[in-house]
Amino acid sequence: MTRTTIVVPCFDEAHRLPVARFEAFAAEAPDVDFLLVNDGSTDATLDLLRGLRDRDPEHFDVLDLQPNRGKAEAVRAGMNAAIGRGVAYAGYLDADLATPLAEIPNLVHVLDTDPRCEIVFGARVQLLGLHIERRKVRHYLGRVVATIASETLGLPVYDTQCGAKLFRIGEPTRILFRDPFLSHWVFDIEIIARRMQMERSAAGEALPRTADVITELPLQEWIDIPGSKVRPFDFLRAIWEIWRIHRRYLSRRS
């Protein structure tokens, strides 16, 4: 497996972080390491993360952000740190492991076998043979957001908000994470919009089309973990942020 760094943003995860699952996976995956980003936690999360690092510094490192900056900035800071390590691939995964760690090799396999692919998105698709457990209200609100995102981007993307993404490290990926995100809740959509803006720019004339470099990979398993910090009201904030993303990156004035 190609050397890969997975960024894990953590905010007040002291009672939710499945430490044993991380350690068990690390023992079986020598080519994957984790950058655990403490996003200004107010509980014992930082101590927990440092304990992981101290027990296995080869597979775990900690980036401490103070004060809290939000998930978008925690992911961006972690991705920039991962890119600076010189790894081939870097991505991010939610700390609660709603997406199991066993999906990481599947994401890596896509990049290993398709040299054209720059980005792999995990997708929560309800199909026979797959184990997807998602609360109905989150599923339906998520489908609305995904439909609006697809129409806004002009791309048939199915699931922008799944917290499992992997990127091939190169100049396009460095540019994607170079500047702070406009959005806090739907920065994954903003990543696609940035890639599309790069494609349209003079500097991006040699870039392949965004639609040709993103692969959505149906996850074998995804389980909605209790205690999520996402609330139904955030759905309205997401719609507002999608409009701002369109105005900033995709309108003719951008």
C-alpha cells in the first residue's frame, strides 16, 4: 500500500474516540499513519491524542490548534501538515469512525489503480450487500443538500458530505488546501468548486476536467454514531454556504 496520511479532526472527543480500533488498525497497516488534530477541545481529548502518539509515534502524530477553529480549518491545517510530509496520498476521516478504518485501503486502491484520479470521495449509498445505517432525518436532509450541490456544481455528485476523502498529493491538491475555506459546514463542496475554478483559470488550462479526476466510491459500511455535532438547523446554514460558494467560485463574476 502507498504511504498515506489520514487527518482526523477532533473536538471534545474524549468519550467518543475509539482508541482501540485506531491502534488495532495501525498494527496491521504499516503504510498508513494518522495526524490527529485537536481543534481547541475543552475536555481531555488532547491528553488522549497525545497518549496515542506516545504509545505509537510511528503511526500517530498530534497537531494542537488553539483556540477552536471549526472542522473546516482543522481539516485544512491537518491536510497542509500532511502534504508537507511528502506522502503520496492524504485525506481525512471523522473521529467517530462512522466510516470504518477498513475503508482506507479501498480508497487507496482507487488512486493506486487509476492514475487519472486525484480525489476519492466515500459515498453512503443504500445498496444490497452494503451496510449503511443512517438516521432518516439526516438521510433526507443530506439528499436535499447533495441535490442542491449537484445542481450548483453542474456535476452528478451523489454524496459530498461523507467524512471520508482521499487526495493524490500534487500541485492541484496543494492549491485546494492553500487558503482558508469560505464555508464551515460544506467545505467539501467548496473543494470541488475550487478545483473547477482552477480548471477554468488560465493557469489551469492543462488540467483535466474536474469531473474526470473525482471518483465516488460506495462504502461497504457506514454507521451513524450517536453524539454527532451536526444538528438539523445546520441544514439551513449549509444552503446559505452553498449559495456563497456559487457566488465566489462559479458565477461569471468569479
